[in-house]
Amino acid sequence: MKGGRRKNIDRLDGEKTYLRIEELFLHNSSESSYVSLQTLDELMARDNQREEDGFERKIKLGKIVRPGKNGSDEIIIVPSTIETKFYHDNAPNNEEEEFGGTGTEEEGSVIGEKSNNPKNEDGSGKGPGEGSEKGHDLNSDAYNLGKVLTEYFNLPRLKQKGIKKSISQYNYELTDLNKGFGQLIDKKQTLKRIIKTNILLNNIPEKTKPDLSSLIHSPQDTVYKILSREISYETEAIVFFVRDYSGSMQGSPSEAVLTQHLFLYSWLMYHYDKRVKTRFILHDTQAIEAEDFSTYYRSNVAGGTKIFPAFELVNSIIENEQLHLSKNIYVFYGSDGDDWKDNKNNLVGEIKKLSKYANRIGIFVARNSGNDNPTSLESTIEESNILSELNDILKITQINSRDFTESQIIESIKLFLRV
Amino acid sequence: MKLVNQHTKNIMEGCKERAQDAGLKFDQESLEYIVTNSDLIELQPKIMIPTMYDFWVNDIEIIQGKEKYKVFPHNPYETVINSRPAISFYNDNNPDWLNVMIFYHVLAHIDFFQNNHLFSNTWNEDFVGKALADKRQIAFLRTKHGRWVDYVIEFSRSIDNLVGFFSALNEKEAPPIGADMAGYYFNIFCQEKLKLNEHIVFKQIEQYNKLISNNPQVGKVLFFNNIMKKHPEFEFEFKKHIDTNKSNKTDVIQFIRDHSPFLNKDENKWMKTIVNIIRESSVYFSPQIRTKIINEGWASFWHDRLFRMDDRISGNEVQYAKINASVTSINRAGLNPYAIGLRLIQEVEELGDRGMLSHEFERITSIDERSKYNTQNSKGLDAIFHLRKHFSDFTLINSFVNQDFVSKHDLMVIGKRQNEERNTTEYYVKSKKAEDYKNMLLDSLYHPPSISVDEVKTNDKCLYLIHQFEGKQLLKSHIKSTMMGIGFLWGGNVELITQEIKLNKSDGTKWNKKVIYTYKNKKLTKEEL
């Protein structure tokens, strides 16, 4: 933004308000500034001021997925806001999304399909479940989001008691390159540099075979591998993200759970500087482990719902890898609360078992639209009395996914992290 | 931003002549600007009005727009605003032949703005100039009241979709029976107050008409002097009738502006200016948002017709055909307003040419005869000019999307469903019935909820709002903050009566339930009635 632009008007203090720019526009000048843009910081300051003035914050963090080179996408965080008005809600009338089109096919025939498994396809999109997958690394972007979250949403910092401080170790490895001296010659790099130098010296004529004996070799062209100090982090905490991706989760429940998990993940990445290990579990009637957050975030809805296999899988991973002996374990679970009734005892059993290993289990229920009654997951937990039994470890929070707000998500995270 | 060069302006003037010869009507003056991508991104949140007032929400959209542009660069060929003179914006570097096409498209838009009766309330002023005055006013208020100006803008904008656009239009285009003295006397006073027999009323009308034709200047005065002698209460009753009918027509935002105890406090009166600016801007944009499909259809129809007749572009037909197809082809999946609008206007032209927009045709029942019907009276152009004058998106779709139209263009409603076996999302042909297609189109049109003030129950402490339920409930996530804004502007509590759709999950039955939302002490509560 150019400094000159904002002179027109300062919107908070409202100094100097003569709007010469518009007059320039009307007189056909080539000047093209007709806005007095505020920076993101100014907008955020305005948003903070709202709370003091007694109104809710309005600025949210939106995400744009930028398809990157080599198939790796980048997530760009942009501010966004919604101007609330009385609008009609089409959702309760149409269970199914529909739109127009043209074609000669008969009614009922399928004209296209899209895989729910993001691995098999490329594409662009802005929400979970869409977009390309290859080699996507959310870490650096999540790190930025976490920074913004910590700054603007005042999330509590986890106490030392929660996750032990990691021990840093240093290893010496032959990974860095150095010109002139070092431990081992890197022949390929050296040759490249010699050729480069000789091209610059016109020693290698175009389109003829170079005479290797006449090449000039400067000592600076020799590239060596050199010992360097590398920090290795020893992970002390492991966080399991577990979510339901069954059919009933389609739409807003998935969005709520994923928003919460993205925030949690981003915040952990920022706060622990990538020293926390994460594992990702998806389940419908069966549970699977997703290889990274990207797959976890982008995998789409599948079949019916059984919750206990997810916790069973978490328990078996912990037991097989003996994680509980060396690590602090955190489990965050998100679902719309639907579960097969007959699995009650299994589920309670698995949660109890997990509570012996885990430092904190956070269950987040994004209730489906139009349903204000407790969901089957909530009633199972209520009836089994494990909430009071495990009150230090188990936390449960619920929202209505149809009209959830970002601040509700932040509140639910605060509850999970309360010491 | 700069004016187009003289060469390009000459092309535009050439287009104007040809378009006027073909029957389009528009003011001779127009301004054409070349804008950069960054200009466009900055103008879009201001609905392309460069002089629109500043507001922080626009700034957020600009930041977002710039990031989005980096990821998904896209540019419109043109944008026109309904100002006097009409202003249009273009991307840089179009070849001449493409400018010819774009200019015809723009001229048809201008013709639509200046002749369609939904826009009649915008004909007498230049919004760009008005917006500049408003912007200065708001900027001046900011010097005195700082950020509170932005709160008033925000809360007024939260109800700016409830403006009474149609009632204002109706008043101008079709004043109600009884709005003038004669209309009130014969239609209401004689029949309801005096309870006169019909034949006596007719006799009086005859007398009145005779008097007027004999004394064009004073006939009316003479007649009503006589009436007022006979019925001294007439004048009072007429005034009362006018007053009561007026108050019924205020929309929510007008009502708050005029009657809010908070805004009427001396120290808050400046807020009324802002409320009014927001309301008037919203009324100004109301016709545009209700004529997107027909306006784009109209512009596409004329750019095609006029371009192909234009002698200046020979040699570029193939390139033109390619661009024209990309703009106006019906999407395999998804709705293209240009395409549907164009097809509907072409359809009406054909119906007019074959004489099918007539009672004679309507009376024919045999399918065979109907399909062969052709009076060859070539009234197609008249028919589409009638559309341009009187129709909106709703009336166009509601009148002309029928089975013939849907089948002719292989239109269909596409549904989206989960295939759990294959773990895919399927897109399938849900319906090819005209009724379903029409409903899908109508559902996509702008239609804000109808919400009015219950003037009887409203008092200084509480504003009562009634939502007229049309089968769709209000979006719950927006209710609280919208009511909070209204509560601020009223300076008290707000109640809203509406209906909600309840679903029985086990058998899928639905029913409506009347509910009342109350915003009080910064809390929203809901009660079922």
C-alpha cells in the first residue's frame, strides 16, 4: 500500500476528509486510487475494539488453497467477514444439492462422479474434501495460522505440566556443502562449477566437443562436503487426531470438526515448534490411520458409524509402539455424535482403557442440524458416568454444527486445553 | 483508470449508431474507461461505483480479492454501471473486433437500464454523483463520531435487504385505487361510506366525465366543490385514507429511521443520515439484482445480432464465434445466466414471430396443430422489446420456462448424492421436468424474506417484527447478530415472529412451527408458540 493513499481519510480518528481523489476520477485523471485501504493490522485492531464497545468480533480467517508446483498445494490465510442479514435458509427444504445442466441422458442416469478419496484425483477447491493431494505439506502453513491464532485469539498456552519440554540433541552430519575446503569432495558439484567457470571464460566453444585438457580448474571450484551441526528434536508428546468421516458427517459437522482440528494442529505446530508428533485416525464403521494431516483433512465422507473401533485403534497403536511409556499422549476426537446403540459398552471400555495412557481426551460433538437433544455419543458418556470418573482427563464439548461460529471453536479448544 | 483512446471511442460511436438503427434506445452520452486488474478488485466490493462510501468490510474483500486473484486470475470483459452518463469499464488491450462485440453487449445493457420499468426510480438521478455526496457526508461524520459511524453503517446494512423496493416502484408505476381524489370518491367513498347503488355511481361518473370534457380546466374543481358541499366530511376522509395507506408502506429500515426513540435523540440524529444513505443505495441496486438473467440475455442477444451485421469486423467471424460460444453456451453442469437468458429471449422472439403469444394459439389443444402453428406475422421483435420494458428475471422464467423450452435445449436438474459402495459423489440427472427445472431456477433468484414492523405492538422499549413465512425459514446463524444491530438502532429490545421447519428424523415428515425470537440485554432467546 502506498503511503499517499491513506491520507484521504483516517477512519478511526477521521482526520482530514477532503476526497480529492474522486474529483480526480470525475475529471478523468489517470489517478486510480478511489479507496482508502486499511491494512490487515488496522482491521484486526478494529476488531479488537469491537469487543470493548460491546459487540462481537466480525473478522474470521478464511482459507484459499493455492495449487502449487509439483502438486503441492499452499494454503493462504486471508481475513474474511460475513455481513449478517435475514436470509432464507434453503437447507431444510432440499436435502440434496441440485443445479442446472444440459444433456440427452435419461432421468436417473449418472453423468459424472468424483472420488471421495482425495488420493485418486487432482483438483482445486477451498474446503475440506476437495483439492489435490500429492505431497501436500500443511506444516508451514499451519504454523502461520497457529501464529495468527495465538496472537488474535489469545489461546491459553499449555502449561509445562501438560507436555514435558523436549530435549534437544545435536548430531554432526556431512550434509552441508562448502567451496574451497572441507572433508569430502563432491565430484558432481565440482564438475558443474568447473564447466560453469569455463563457459564464462569462453573455454568451451558452442556446439563442439570440449577439450577437457584445456579446462581451467580454479581451487574455488572444488566443492566439499563439510560437517555440520544438526538439531534433532526428541519428541515428548504425541497427539492423536481422530474423526468420524461417515455419511452423516457430510457438510457442516465435518466442517466444524475439521476447523477445530486444523486450529488445534496449527496451534500445536506453532507453539511447540514442530516438536509434537501427530497421528491421524479416520473412522466410519471401521477405523484407519491416515498418513498425514493433509489426507486426514481432505478425506471425504463414507459409510455408517461405529465409534469404538477408532478408540480401539488408538489403544492398539499405543500398546504396539509402547508410546505411553515415553510420551505424553493427547487424543482429540470429533464427530456428529451418531453411533450404533449396541456399541455402548465397547466404547466406554475403550475410552476407559485409553484414559490410562492419555493425559487428555477431548471429545468434540458437532451436532447435526435441527437436533437439540443429546446425541447417542453424548448419552452413552452421560449414562456411563465416565465424565465424572475421569474428570481430569476426559473433556467433552458440543456445538450445533448448522450455525457454529469460530469463537465457539476457540472456546471448545480452550476447554480441551484447560489444566 | 483512463478513458479509452479516440480510436476506440470512434468504434463505440459507430456501435451506437448501428444499435440505435436496430431499435435500441439510450442516452447519447457515455463514458468508457480502461481499468487495471487491481482497479477491478478494488471496485468490485463497491459494486463498481468508484465514488461509493468507504467501509471496512470492503477493505477485507479487497485484501481477499487480491489474494484470490493471485491464485485464480480471471477478468470480466466489461462492467457497466447504471449512471448518467452510463459508465462502462474495460480490460486493457482488446483487439478492435472484440471491442465491437463488447460495446454492443454494453449498449444493450445500457438500453436495458434506461428502458426497463424496474429501473424507473433510477432514471432521474446520477448515482455516481449522489454516491460522492454521500461519501463526503459519511467522511465528514467520521471526523466527529469516529468508529461509531461504521457501526451505524454495519447495522443499517444488516437490514438493507428489507427495503420496500416493490412498494416504492408500485407507487410510481401503478398508484393504488383511491390515491387521487376522483379514484377515492368513486371507488371507495361512494361504495363503502355512502353505500350508493352501482347505477347511481355510474350516473355520477357520467356527470363527472361530461363536466371535465366541457370544462377541461375547472371541471374537476367544480365537481368536487359540489361534492364537499353535499358531504362536508369528504375532504377529511380522503386525507385520512391517504395517511393510513402511506404508513402501511414504510419498510423496516424507513420505520426505524423515522420512529426509533434512539435515533430521535438530539445527540443521535446524525445516524439517520447514514441509515438513509444505506437504504437509498440498496433501493438503487434492487432492480439490478432482480434482472441479472434477463439483462445478460438481452445483452447477449443484441451483441450477437448486431455484431454479425456489422461490416467493420469481416474476417474475425471465427474468433468471434469462439468467444461468443464460451459466453453463451449452456453449461453441461451449472447455471450460466447468459445462456438461459439468451435462450429465453430467443424463444420469445420465435413465439412472437409465429404468432404464438396470442389467445388464438392458447385456445388450440391439438399438439399437432400447436407445433405447426405459424401466422408469420413477424412480431418477434415487438415481443422482446415488450420483455425488455416490463419483465424481470422472475416474470421471464415464470412465464416462459415450459416443457417445450426445457426439452428443446435438453435442460435438466442435476442432483448430487453419495455412492457409499464406490465411495464417490455422484452427479445424476434428477429431473427433466419443466416444473422442477423452473423451480430450481426460481430458487436461485434473489428473494429476501418479507419482514415488516408490527406497528400496533411496537413501542419505545421494543420493536416487533413479523416475518411472512413463504415456506423457507430464516437462516438461524444470522438471526442473533442481525437482531443485535436492529436493537442498537432502536435503542431497545427486538422481537421477531417467524416459523421454523421441524423434521421428524424417523419418518422424514416435516411441519412448521411458529416461534418468537427475543433479543434482550444482549441475549437472544427463542420460544415456540
